[in-house]
Amino acid sequence: MADKLVMNLHHTSVLVADVDEAFDRYSVLLGMHGEKMDGCALMRCMHEDFCLVLKPAGGRKPFLDYVAYELAPGLSLTDAAREIERRGEKVEHISVPQRGAGLLLHDADGNRVVLVERVRPKDPRSPVMIPNERLLGYHPRRLGHVNYLTGDVQAQFKWYTEILGFKLTDWIGDAGLWLHVDPRHHVLAFLEKGYPHIHHTAFELVDFGEMRAGLDHIARHGRYVTWGPVRHGMAQNLAAYWRMWEEEHFIEFYCDMQVLDADHVPFTHPDDPYASNTWGILPPRSYFKFDPESVKMEREQVHAFLMP
């Protein structure tokens, strides 16, 4: 069996305090559309079956539930489970909305990872050719990647490359790790910060003009940019980050992501500001925190004032 088990990022699942409220919030802020079913909601950017599941937290803390990836074409759940167990990892069989069966794993930090079988789109045409009266003028192109904070970046590197066959793209120093499963620069990243926590889920927009429209849009609905717009030296994408404080993570809007050459060689970038943002400014320290005080400091723009 090929080393690579995963083809692409398929969806994230988020635990929310109120499915109806969260459905309206994601619809308004991100221009997503979808439908509610069985107490949950499925949402999409364009014509995909779905890229986001909203599930009731049921007394638990609203938070990221899991990240789901599609298996390589032709690879069954049975064969994937057998290979993963051969590589030393336990799997559980779970039910996934619309997809039916899935495999549940836990990475080196305990983050939940779900695998589903590959399903080809029913309509093979390019997205711009597919009529859809529910598709809004403002919407992301796709769910692009997920980034975590971690307390052990080397353990996560080992887990994702050895268990699921992810490929190394780049490092920043020895604390920032970026991984890919397709020609796009990364589908997953980790930053060593001493503790595990989801940092952001990233949605691709068409270009910088669409990003400007998206940031204008969220500003009119009471959200603000914590960091950005920036130009990442590593990965080259234009990006801006804003909080979805209800579920303790950031949303990234991005475009112009680097596409890797077939003979890409992983590179270790110096851990300096230029690798993070060629335009110069680094994020506020609250960018790596999710406690109420950090959110309050951002909302009150404390970082904009001279502090003792």
C-alpha cells in the first residue's frame, strides 16, 4: 500500500452552543450556505457536499470537534484501518453526516482526526459553470487548511507523517511545521507554544480584492482583524485573521497560496519576522491566546496604546 493515505482536507466539525445561532452566524459572516438535519447543520462554501458540520455542544465547551480528511482514491475504510493499525495507531469506527461510516483517530496531542472515503463530485464541471441559486455573491472558494498550537511539534510531525503519510513542506526554525497532501503549500500546520489548541481554520478567497470585500463585510457585522493583511514569506499567501470567539479559534481569509513544484525540497526558514510577514508587522501576543482577558484586550484595542 502507498505511504500516502490521505487525498485532501474534507471538512471540520465544530461544537456550538446553539446550532441555529451558529448556522446564521456562519451564513452571514462567511457567506456559506447549507441545511439543518438531525439536530446538526451542514454548510458549504460553493458546490461541495459540505465542508463544515455544526453540532450541539450539549453542555460541553464550544470548540473544534474534529478535522476530517478524504482517503486516497480507491482506498476503503477497511484497508485504511488495517494499514493504520499496522503502523501502530488505534482506530474507531464512527458515523459521519452524509458519508455514513468514518474512522476516528487521535493525534499526538489528542486532537480528533476523522477519515472518510473519497467521493468524486457528482458534477465534473468547474464550479463557475454550475448553476446554484443558493450561492451568494460573497463566499469563500474552499476550506483550505487547519493550523494548531502544540506543546510538542516533533511528536506531531512524527504522527502525521508516519501514521497518515503527510509530507513535509517547510519549517520555520524548529517550532513551526507545515505539511501537505497535495500540491498546495499546506493543509495542516503546527506552531510550538507549550500547549495544544486549535488556532485557525482557513478559507480561500479568489484574490486580494475579494479579501478586501470579505474584511469589509465582517467589519460591518462587528468583527475585526487581529492580524493582517499580511504577506507570509513562507507559503507566500496573503492572509488576514479574525476571531470566531464563540468557539475559541480564528478564521483566516487567504489567497495566492504557493503551489509546490513536483520536485519540492523542504526548506527550513529562519525564525525571523520576514518568514512570517514580508510586509513587516508581527501579530499581537493575544494572537496566540484564547482566554477571555486576551479577547477583551483585542476588543478594547489595548495593543494600540502605549502600555507601562
